[in-house]
Amino acid sequence: SAVISQKPSRDICQRGTSLTIQCQVDSQVTMMFWYRQQPGQSLTLIATANQGSEATYESGFVIDKFPISRPNLTFSTLTVSNMSPEDSSIYLCSVERAGANTGELFFGEGSRLTVL
Amino acid sequence: QKEVEQNSGPLSVPEGAIASLNCTYSDRGSQSFFWYRQYSGKSPELIMFIYSNGDKEDGRFTAQLNKASQYVSLLIRDSQPSDSATYLCAVESGGYQKVTFGTGTKLQVIP
């Protein structure tokens, strides 16, 4: 299993500011995934981050709002830009189990953001 | 239209009973199906996956898949209070390497 560390675990932010979430994995992985889980909702994929290329964003998510970096095979960051209360959510970093099929995912502990 | 549907619950079962959790999906091309358990305030944890029609058993858990009916279920035998959690059904959209999650069913096991 992969060990995934996320920082910060939680934060309270002011409207209009930006916050960067860090994700560190204890092994090298090709793809890292960023999900959002809004209160009472399920997980929604924001984007897939590949090392050495631009992140691939899902419908409804754009790079200007959620810029992603992937400098190496064990680390990624997600920035939530120009935050509004609607961005209050849990943001989860995820990787696939090594050698497994798509969908066998490990998740970080999540970063709970509250935007005032 | 939701791609993966689950009853939100809560589903309450007495300790020792069988809990039955259900999920339907819309993409007929889906090949891989997953059940995740999420305790309150925690991140999801993969507990079962199934790729072929029929049943797959792992300890107290059995996943059932019927692709013709686009239906996947999770049975938990001898339910324990520690099984109380939200169970998320997830489906891999065929060929797109994208996983779609349902909204989850909250299970409460009553001692």
C-alpha cells in the first residue's frame, strides 16, 4: 500500500485568497489524482496530474482556478485560487495501487478547507 | 443524470445481521467496480473490487456484479458496529481510466 501525506490537514481561509495543498507519496507513481468531496457529497475528480506534463482537468474544473504542479514522481500540489465559500470542501490526493487496474485507489487523509 | 446511483440511507441493521448495499450505473462499457468504506472524518478505503459477473467473496464481504442489469452490490455478513460507515460504490468508465463515485450509503450497525 502507498502512504500518502497531505498538508495542511485543515485550514480556514478568507474569501479571495488562495491556498496550496501538498501531497507526498512514499513511492514513485505515474499518475496522481485530485478529488473534491463537498459536504454530504461524493468524490468528484478535479484533475489527473502526470509528471512532466500538464494536468488533465475534468469538466467543470479549470487550470486558472485549480492550478496543479507535479515536479517529480512522488509529489504534487493543488492550489485553490481566489476562494469563495463554495470552495469549502475536503480535497483529497489519490494514487492507484501499483500494478493494479484503474480504480484501485489509495487516498491521503484529505485537506478540509473552510472559506469564510 | 447520475452515472452511479446509491441509496443514501441510512441503512440500519442489527449486529450480526447481513447488510446489503446496492448500486446501479449507467455506462454499459464499464468494466471495473469498486466498493470503498469511508468512516466519518476519514478518507475512503478500498475494501472490494470486482471485474466479472457473479460473486466475489473476501472474508465477511461479498461483492456481486450483474452487468446485464448494470447492478453491483455489497453484502456484509455478521455485521459489526465497526462496520458503521459510508460505503461508496465506484465504477471505472470503460477505456477512459476515469473512476466515478456514487454518493454513498450510510450504514449503521446497531449493537
